[in-house]
Amino acid sequence: MINTEIDFELINKQKVKLTLNFKLLLKLKANYPEEYNNFNKYILNDGGKNLDFFEILTVIYVAYLCANLESKNKYTKEEFIKLVPFNINLIKETQNTLLGLKKN
């Protein structure tokens, strides 16, 4: 997993940061154990290569949480998913960038 921070534009035109790294995932595990456990399960299954659509959205949401752990005004998972553009190529490309995967 590479340490990457990217901007991600939501349908409300707000740009949010997304990032994944081990230090932040450790903090996420302490503060959001359910999201961490889901992320961990998906990634350890097959390295994140064959996730279904909502599993990919969970990876992106976890990256959002990691980038915004210190923020008091974070979106819930449901709020975040409602604001993600329905663009499957963008979502897969974002996941691949975050996880350091090559394009399919």
C-alpha cells in the first residue's frame, strides 16, 4: 500500500481529501473499528482486486475517514455514499490509486 493523498470531488462540488497509510489506519482501528474491520476484510481477501461495488465504496470511505480523522464535521458513510458521483470508472480508478493497484 502506498501513501497517497488525492482530492476527490463529490456531486455537491466539494473536494475532499482521501488517503491511506498505516499510521492513519491504526488510528482508524481505534476510533472506527467497524469500518476498519470491513476494510481489512476486503483488502486481505484478495488485495482489493475483486471487490464488489459497495466494497469499493467502503475502501474510498475509509480513505476519506483517514484523511479527515481530526475533523469534527465528517460525513457518515450513508451521507458520503449519497455524494459520490455515479461514475464506475472514476470509483475504480480512485480505489486503484489508493491501493497502489495497476489498472485492470
